[in-house]
Amino acid sequence: MEQTPKANRIHIGFFGRCNAGKSTLINMLTDQPVSLVSDVAGTTTDPVSKAMEILPLGPVVITDTAGIDDTTELGALRMEKTEEVVKKINLAVYVLRTDEEPTSDDMHWLGLLKQNNVPVALFINEINAVPNNLTESKASIGRDILGERYIADYMGLSDLVTVIGSADFTSDAKRLELLDLLGGLTPLDVEGEQTLLQGLVGEGDTIILVCPIDSAAPKGRLILPQVQTIREILDHKGLALVCQTEELPVMIHSLKNPPKMVICDSQAFDRVDELTPDSIPLTSFSILMARFKGKLQDLVAGVKAIKNLKAGSKVLISEGCTHRRQCDDIGTVKIPNLLKKQGYTDLQLEFTSGGAFPKDVSQYDLIIHCGACMLTRREVLRRIECAVVQSTPIVNYGVLIAALHGILERAISPFVDELEG
């Protein structure tokens, strides 16, 4: 569980006003000083994340966010960061205090979570001491306002919100109770039973993985999609055979029976296609990721826009991770060169990486996205939806490369029933 990639974890965001108790709550849940705690409003600036395990949810990432009523000079920028968190998480915990009535800020952010269909656990932070400006009677009213009746009446949130009550931050029993309550929630947009090789591999099946080792390959290890694919083959009690491109024919001929499938790095698609008999199904790690993380149908549909590219067309090339660029980096070097080789010259190329992805993509004639192994399924779906809603074609690396080499039909043939369904 501790080694589960961040992108494969359930992401839980913690929201609320300054000094609502978000950071203290996270420190209690993780049993570690993850977030800085202070009476000074605005202590939490940028989102802070911590990986842990919450059963039965499994591996999760907990993210602390800035107070939603941050009025400091950088408050607006911090709210943009918080809004990005809303679009990536699978669950939300919203923290309110019993000595303060809900404000328009609370309503706005609860509404934003509802708009994004994020299940919300409402945590009521019971403040034992009654402030001088709040009578005991008003404090009791505050507890009622913050109860289930208030949430049920507000914007129809009762279908999403689970009220998990007040807590003593120093109580181990309350910590375990809260973990149990969080573990019982149903997260949004997680893979669930869907797996990378869903329906493609069974016990005893032989799968050949073609993993080129070039200057862009990480020294001493394989990239994440390759590792995940090997692990899943082993989980299904299949046989995973790994080789580089030019060793593929020898490996195929050494087998008594043909392999169930060949999976390759998209950058080697054309050569692997030449070396793999037509009778053996072929696809790439990137296309498997497109199927696993997002909507392969939309990414395949975006291929039609490639032939419409001309001089001056604007193309966004977006990667979900940040890494040191190599001289033959796929996103900034290899794909632009491949487009030029295919006759698509003088394009206006723009690049984004990591969490950066523009809200307005209508200006682009095409979006080319990476395999997204470092992004959550929710974030990938959001980016695809953003493109589709704005009528901007989107493809991913594997789909684009296969199309440019004229082998897309072969590369997606293992999923033809799903694409037609």
C-alpha cells in the first residue's frame, strides 16, 4: 500500500475557512504533523498533501488547502489553487465550527463541490469555549444550523453530504471513529474493479512487453506504465516477457505458442509493427493508459482533426508530470519532429506539464496529451471533458503516433467491441 503510485490513490481534499481546524484535523488523522497549525489566519498557503491508508478505501492522498476566506494579498491566487484541488479529488471533507454560522464563502465552496459531484463529509468542529460575543443560546443554535437539517435544506446537498459530527482532536477513539466514517464513503471517479489489462489477460497467457532503452529512459528502472503492466500480468498468473525492440523476433520465435499480445512503447510503434506478425494483437502502454484512465473513444475520435492541421494551427502538447527534459524528449522533441516528418510544418506549439492545464482550450486546433500515468482518473476525465465541451479535438501520445504511422486500426483492435459499444 505504501508504494502505491499517487495517481492510483483516492484523493481526499480538506476545505473550510481560516482557523476552522482543517490542519489540526489532518494532523490527527495522519498522526503526523503534516500541516502547520497556528492561530494566525492564513497559515496554510499552498495545498499540502500526505499519502496514507484508510480502510476499506485503501491507499489515499489527503490534501490540506488554504482557508477559503483568505483575504491576504495572495488570497486570490491561493483560491485558484484550491479550485484546482476540487477538480482533482474523489472525496471532500468540509470543516465548520460550531461557534460560527455558515457564510456565503462556505455556501460557494459547498456549491462548487456539489457542482463537481464530489461526495462531501461535513466535519463539525465543536468549539468547547463559547466566545464572549456569542451567547450559550446562540452557540446551541449554531450547532443546529450546522447539523443535517441545514445541509439537507441547502442546495439539495443531502444526497452528497455525510455529517460526521464533532470531535475531540486529542481522542484516539474519535480519530479511529473518523477514519471508519471516511472509509465508509463512496469516492468519485476511481478505477474500482477496472484494471489496466481488463479482459485482456488470463492465467497462463504470455504477454510480450517491448521496452526500448534510450537516453530518455530512467536509469536503473522501468517507467511506471511498464511496471504496472508487469505487475498486473503477474496478478493474473500470466507470463510477462520483456525485451527491447530488435530482440522481439527472437523472443517470438523462441515461444512454442504465439503470445496473447505484444505491448510496446508508443515511440517504437512503427518498428514493432513491422516485427510483429499480423496474427498477434499489438497495442501500446499509452493506449492502455488511455483506456484505463479516461475515455479512449474521445481520444480516438480526435484523430480526425490531425489531417486538418496546417501552417499556423495551434497545438497544445500537455504532459501530466514534470521531469527533466532530455535531448530526445517525447513531448517537446519527438512528437514535434514526427509531425514535421509527416508534413505538418509551421505549427504553433504550446506546452504544459504537471498540474497545469488551461481552462480555455477553445483556441487550440488539437490537444495532444501524454498517457497520464501520473494523473488521477478524475483529472484525466476532467481534461478530456474540458476539451470535448469546448469542441477541441484531443488525442494522446499513443493514439497520435499510431495514427501518424498508419497503424491505429491495429493498435485499437483489442478494444474494438468497447469502442463500438
